[in-house]
Amino acid sequence: MSKPTKISKRQLRLWDEEALEAISASSDSWRQRYDSETSLAEPSQTAPGRASGATKVQALHTPTDIDRWSFNDELGFPGEYPLTRGIYPSMYRGRLWTMRQYAGFATAEATNERFRYLLDRGQTGLSTAFDLPTQIGYDSDHPMALGEVGRVGVAIDSVRDMEVLFDDIDIAKVTTSMTINATAGTLLTLYCALADRRGVVLEKLGGTVQNDILKEYIARGTYIYPPAASLRLVTDTFRFCAERVPRWNTISISGYHIREAGSTAVQEIAFTLGNAIAYTEAGLSAGLAVDDFAPRLSFFFNAHNHLFEEVAKFRAARRLWARIMKERFGAVNPKAWRMRFHAQTAGSTLTAQQPFNNIVRVAVQALAATLGGCQSLHTNGMDEALALPTERSARTALRTQQLLAYEHGAGDVIDPLGGSFTIEKLTTDLEEEAAVLIGEIDKLGGMVAAIEAGYVQRQIEKAAYDHQLAIESGERPVVGINCFEEEERSDPQIAVHEIPEGLEQRKAAELEAWRAERDSDAVARALDALHVSVSSDTNVVEAIFEAVKQEATLGEVADRLRDAFGEYRDPSCTT
């Protein structure tokens, strides 16, 4: 008896050639009728048929669109390579996504009040927004901070501010995400210093620092130091957390801000993973083992408008990252293949006109994130095109997630759109197009070189320009902006959050008192040691930790690093 023929995974198809031919013939017949109907239709009464890029979305998909598609190679099962269907076998049946609403107000007291308000209403994780001076390493009394203190988030200068920020919150039980990059190491160590003061062992702390400095050079601009120095701080954070805070996510590699700057979905995937590749290479160059540090990498994506493209985007990014880690970096630890990601609904899609429409936009974007398998989610408030969210709008945003989870069954079925001809075709297309773009970045010498050459920035700027032209021409409809407009305000007046008067003077007085009370000699010694650590093999983040424990301020730490590393200036900017 002859042995049965061994069939490779690539040869396993869901449809045979005869079936595909029959479907193709039927498709041709349908296409003729479709073309005759759409040629006569009024443009205003038809779907736009366009996602984020220049490529038109197909009206219909069939098995012929994925005829070379293999179930095991492209889809598989949740928690199993290539992780298309999610990173855990049980996904939301085992644990719902973390509902992590973003909050940061002028003062630590006000932010703490919002934290506790949201936790009392069912939020399951904290997410912190910091003001601009905190993001770029200036204390609240610095001349460069004038007019910016507390404007886009909470002002944090010292461990004393951290004590107020997390007052009456058990940091050993709740996870905390911090959207911070250039000063990520300092904010992380301030949080650790708070734990020390409370007697909480660092091994119990869970959370994330964004720590994604490369996207700052691409999309946001809140950098301080040159790229090489910034990458040193990133990898030192990897090492510090591995040794001190093992449950902490050492980085949240952010596509969110890339998309907010105007990128397409393909660019969001490619540039985010391009940055992730650069961080992985930096970790390897620093002597770290990929299977040790890669499991603590995390990601942050935008949940944008086009429902099907966004679901496919999350699946494509997850599959592509699994393949990059396994095939490019040789990771053998399955945890290293996992793309754990936080999603936030798209702030750039919110409109000041007809702001109640934003509730619907956010709900659909949140649905895309959950159908795409996010691990945590922030839903924007309807008023965020106008100001920081009020309690009412923040509660409505949180309730949106709870409605999806507890009423609408968004978590009941794992990857419910998996196997859809449309979703699988879009997933494959996005993965392939993103891989091509990553290849272009590799040809330029990697992400740092591509950024320094301005390649990435130009790509995003072109996409943003094309998107705006499409809005202004009416090709891309935006309800309330270029269609279905209201001549007069029809919605009730939206209450907006106000920054308290005298905030900067109050913060300056608090800092003056803080500096007068602390041990100045101990602070000076710790800052001197920090400066020395830069030119040695000492972990710089470890030295920052010692400095903030001695009650050095965030600005003092940043200034010492400015002296040691220098400051980065965008070559495209002229003085």
C-alpha cells in the first residue's frame, strides 16, 4: 500500500479550481448588471467607495479574491501563529478589553478627581495625559512653560505631584498608561518613587509608558534629544523594567499619532512597525535578547472611520508583526510574536460642527477596534474638537464601550468577521502593501535614516494633503462639514472645560516651596551622578530613578540630560 500524499499547508485550499471558475463566471454576469445600475445612479445617492488611501474599495468580494489563501497560513486560530484572529485563545471570552479612558487636566488634583470619577463608573484602567512642558522636560516655572502649563494635560514636576495625582488610588491593583515620550524614563521613575513611598514593591506595578520617541520626529515634535541619545533612553528603559518592573510595558509603539498627522492605513501599519523594528534592533545592539524584551513591547493604533478597512488594518498589523518577529528576528518565544495593542478612536475625525454626531463616529470606531481584537480602548468624548472632555461627555464615551461589551455582544465571538471575503482580502492587501513600504524603509538604511532623510514625513504630508483636497472637493464626505450642513446652530450649547486662573503662579509657588524643603545637597549629588551615567555603561534610567527619589524635579533631570546629550533641531526648520 502506497503512502498517502503529503499535502503542504500552501496546497490546502477551501475551494477547488472548478468551483472558482464557476464563481468567476457568475461574478462576470453580476458585474455587467452592477455597472449598468451604477452608471445611471446619482453620485449623492451612492456610497463613496473609498477608504484611507487612493485605492477604491471593491463593491463585492468572492472566493476568487482570496483563491491563493490558505486557512492555516493566513487565518488559523486565536492565540496561534500567525495570530491574525487575536493574540489569546479565548480573547474577550476570557477577559474583556481594558476600558482605559484618557484623562489629564490642569492640576494633579483635578486629574485625580476625574480618575476616581471614571473608576467609580466602571473604567478598568487609567490613562494619563501630560501638559506640553512635562512632555518636553520643563518645570512649570520655567520661562519656556509660560502659557502652556496644564493646557493639554496634567502638569507633573515632582514625586509630590505624583502623590496627589494618584491619591486614594491603589496603584498595585490598577494599571496605568502614560502618554509620554521624551521624558518617559522620568515619569516612569516618578511613578516608581511613588510606589517606594507607599511601600508597594515595584514587581506589582503594571502599566505602560508610551516611550515611542521616533514617531515624535515624524508626527508630533515633542522630542528633546538627538535620535541616538533618545534610543539609548528607550533601551535603558527596557533594561530597567526587565530588572525592576517586570510587569510594565516598556514602550507603546504608536501608529495613532502617525494617523492623526494624516497618514493612510497602510502608512500607519508600515511606519509603526518600521519604528518597532528600529527599537528591536536597538535592543539587540544594547545586548538584550529578543525573546526577553520583545514580549513587553506594546502598540497603540488609531481606530479611524472606515469600518472594514480598520478591522482589516488591526488584523494585518498583528499578522505582519508576528511574521517579522519570527522570520526577521528569529524570536522563538510565542509571547514575542504577540502584538498587544491599545486603540483610541480618531480625534482628527471629530467635528466642532454638529458635535453630537461625534458620539456615533466614536461608537463605530470603537466597534472596529473590538472587532479587530484590541487589548485596551479609549473612546473620545463628543466635545474634544472644542476642549478637554467634560464629565458628561467622558461618561458617555465610557458608556459607549460598556454598551458594546455588555449589550451588543462585541466580545461574544472571537474574530467574527474572520473568513469574510471582504475582510480577508483587505487584510491581505494591507499587509502586502505595508510590507512593501517597510522594504523601502530598509533600502534607505532603516527607520532612523528614513526619518533623518525626511522620507517618512514627506509620505505622511502627501497623504494628509490628498485627504484634505478630497474633503474640500466633496469627494470624501464629512457629515456636517461638506454635506448635510446646518445653517444655524441646531445643537444645544456645549459646555467646555476651563483652565483655572492663576494656575501657573500657583505651580511656581509650589515648586519654590518644594525646593526649599528638600535636601539640596542630596539632589545635587544625584544629578551629578546622572550626568556621569551618560558617558559610562550605567543605566541612565536607573540614575534618573535615584535622582527623583532624592526629590529632583522633572525639569532638573531633563536639563542635566540636555547638557550631556545635547538637543535635537529639526533640519527642515530655520532660525
